[in-house]
Amino acid sequence: MTIAHPELDGLGNYEYGWSDKSEVGTNARRGLNEDVVRDISEKKSEPQWMLDLRLKGLSLFEKKPMPSWGSDLSGIFFDTIKYFVRSTEKQAATWDDLPEEIKNTYDRLGIPEAEKQRLVSGVAAQYESEVVYHSIREDLAAQGVIFLDTDTALKEHPELFKEYFATVIPVGDNKFAALNTSVWSGGSFIYVPKGVHVDIPLQAYFRINTENMGQFERTLIIADEDSYIHYVEGCTAPIYKSDSLHSAVVEIIVKKGARVRYTTIQNWSNN
């Protein structure tokens, strides 16, 4: 007897499964060791304390067992993953400044249109390991709202960054927290000052393109007293015959009287 499940029809028709040709992604290094971690940190010109924290994360990742409290993750082959892919040399000031294939991808995803129609008050677009486009409404910036990619925030707001980074999810919380700490790249950094309300959402979109890509963004949201923020993020990736890995960490700090609404839409294929 066959039982109909109309609610499951079409699950295999994944509309975001296309990929762009990328020499950088194709030729990217596979596997994880201390050299890879040091190379990521050096490429980003990070302070010594962040490199030390990354190396601590790597050491804990190698020692900790796979989590047993969720799905079976034994099929992940960490040695085949590509841990860092830089797809552009600098962040674009406008969508038109992006390489054509990356701009076309975000056009197909509808992200520039959402910004154009003012459905969001700021946008971050991450492609592979780093944010390639970023914007925030001028009136929010004038009120002291900080909305940056996490790499830039480490450079421009080092004291605020260091005060809160890895305080909600410590580096040794679990194997994947340690992994993310060792190779994190990209993500969103948000600070909302006391009493400021951001009523229209800030949006981030994380796109994997390369086969066997590992995406490890790190998001840190700090809502000061009596503030409000709504943050929305979305994720998609192409369909390949082999696996990719997405292992993010999100830390949210909510001060007295503040409110944070966090929405994540992880739109992966069902296979």
C-alpha cells in the first residue's frame, strides 16, 4: 500500500543548487592542520591573541569526540574539506563592483532587490569564506549601530570584540565550537547602542559555491540596554556528488531591557 504525502512533494527540486566556475575554489587547499590555521590568521593580519585562540581551538578539536547528542556525523571527512577560499581581494562598495558571476548569484537569490526595496536596513553577503558586499543605512550608523563583517570588526573595534568573543560559546564547548574557533571566517558583527531600536531587519546571506567547501562564519550580536534588533540570515549551497560542511557559531548578548529577534533560514538541499 502506498501512502501519499503531498507535503513532501517537490523536496528534491532544490532551486538553489547551481554553482559558479571558480579556479580559486577548485585549487583551494584541503585538510586541516596548524599551517592552515596560521595561514588564515596571517591572511587576515590578526592580532596575536586571536591566533593563539585559533590554535587552542585546533588543539581541542583534535582531542574532542564527535557529539553524540544529535544526528550521526561520522560521515564527515574533515581531510577532504577546503577550509578557506578567498573569492575577491576586497569588499565591494556596490553590487556592480562584484565579479559578474558572484553578482549574478546574488541577483538570482534576490538579495540586491530586497535592499533596493528597503525591506532590510542593512545587508551582508558572504561568498565562500568572506563577506564580499556590505551596507547599512546611514541613519542607523549615525545612531551608533555597528553592522560589519566579523573580520572587519576585529580590526576596527578590537576592545569591544575581545570583550564578548567566545563568551557565550567557549572554544571548548564541543568539537564543532572548537573547529569554528580555529578556522572561523566572515559572519556578522552587530552592536546596538542603549535605547536604539532597529525596527527593519539587518540581513546576512551565506553562500557556499565550491565543492567540498567548509564555511565557518562567526556571528556576534550585542544588544545594549533597552535596545532592539531583528537579524535575519539565510544559507544555500550547490548540489554536488560529495559533501560540503557548514559549521557556524552565533553568539548573542542581550543586556537589561533589550530584545533580540534572530531568524535563520538554512535552505539546504534535502540530500
